[in-house]
Amino acid sequence: MSETRDALRSTLLEALKAAGAIMRRGFGKARIEYKGRANLVTQIDKACEAKILSLILKRFPDHDYLAEERAPRRRGAEHLWIIDPLDGTTNFAHGYPASCVSIGLARGGEPVLGGIFDPFREELFLAEAGRGATLNGKRIRVTSTPSLDRSLVLTGFAYDRLQRSRFYVEYYRRFMISSHDVRRSGSAALDLAWVAAGRADGYWEFNLQPWDVAAGMLLIREAGGTVSDFSGRDWGGDPSSWGRQTLAANSKVHRGMLRVFDEPGPWRMPDAHKRR
Ligand code: IPD
Ligand code: CA
Ligand code: CA
């Protein structure tokens, strides 16, 4: 049993490091392809994904996966790897060094392992269900900031931002006036890892995908924080729905952020959290 756990963890670490090395080598040399007007992918995203999957499937050929740049494999395996081979592609493609690789593992729909590697800062964030969260081997915790009005919060805008710019900016405005300030890094996985590490107090985003959040949600939980949708509910056991509404914070700031979503506002519109 623990042999399997060690093998899963060492495979995760190897995949994170291998993809990180590809990112470092490819930085500044990215060739942009367009999935949409402002939705980019590069040859480096694809190379990272191919490397990660080949490492995982060599060891665990029967496992399922959900990876951003290819069709999912869902054959009913107990284990599901959820992979963002390069999170922060727009940053990466522009030579702005704020990106990472993010890999989560779910077993029977429950997150059991999550790792995020930032190759630019050489920071490895790791979480194992029930065993805590670490950064480069040292235990991390969310902040103890007592309230939203004393917090620094993070956010991002998903790829439907071109159609919903006013909608997203309205929530940015609400959090701007109720916190110390708001930051937007361009990498959802790093945002979650940084909240887990206590570098910011909370994070929200609409319409993320499972690969953006699978590792980060476990990091937040194992670092003592709370992850929910905008009504305060758990995400539940179907990984393909994870991330649609992402609210992650220390529990006190989380309560304050929930109150912002409680105010009358556009997110309650019927299509507000549909993915496009
Ligand atoms: C994106 C980043 C960004 C977030 C977007 C994501 P990608 O992922 O995490 O911060 O705002 O919603 O789609 O495309 O760079 O892997
Ligand atoms: Ca992503
Ligand atoms: Ca990506």
C-alpha cells in the first residue's frame, strides 16, 4: 500500500521536474499557436504534456488521465491524473516568467496527491491527503489574517473573458474595495499554491478547468485552508466539474469572500458559471 504511495509520489515528482526542465529550456523560444483569439498554446505546453504522460503511463499503464492539450482517457480506472502541463501559457509565451506545471491525482474522485512546480523560482509545492502540504520540503500553512478587509487576494480571468469582461471586472471591483488589494498573476495553479504557502490570503476565479485546480485545491486543504464554490459548498466527487467556481482562502477570509458573493450581483445569472 505505502509502496504504491511512494511510487505514485516519486512518479509525480519526476514528471514535475522533467516538465519544469522543458519549460526552462524553452523559455523565450515559444512558438505561439492560437486555440482562440486570446487563447494560446505553445510547442512547450505540448512537449511538457507528452513527457509527463509518458512517465506516468510507463509506470501506471492502466491509469486514466485528464490533460489540457489532448482528449481525456476515462476508462473507469480508480486513479485519474489531472494535468496542466504548463499553467500560465500567456505569461510563458510572452517571456514573462510566471508559470508552472501542475499535476493532481484523484482516487475514486477524491484528491490524494497534488504537486505544483515553478521552474523559475525552483519551488516545488506538494500535498498528500491527510499528510500536509510542503514547499521544497518545508511545511506550509495558509495565513491567519482575520478578515477580508485586511487581506491580499488573488484572481484571474478565464478564457471567456473576451465575452464577459464587464462581469469579471465587476467582481474585481468588489474585492478591490473590500480587501487591501487584488493581484492577477496569470497562473491559477501558482495562485492556489501561493495562498497555501501564506503569501496571500484568498483567491477566486470563475470557469476554471479541473487541471488548473486539481493540485492547488489539495494544497490549500492540506495547508489548513478552505476550498468551495461561491455558495460555500464543497466541489464534490466528480473531478470534471472541479474549478467551475473556485473560492480558496483561510477560513476567516473565506467567510468574508462568501459575503461578497452573497450580495446581489451578476454571478447568479443562469449562465454565469457555464464554461464556454
Ligand atoms: C490559465 C491561467 C490563468 C487563468 C486562466 C487559465 P493556462 O491557464 O491559469 O491564470 O486566469 O483561467 O485558463 O491556459 O495558462 O494553462
Ligand atoms: Ca491552466
Ligand atoms: Ca495550460
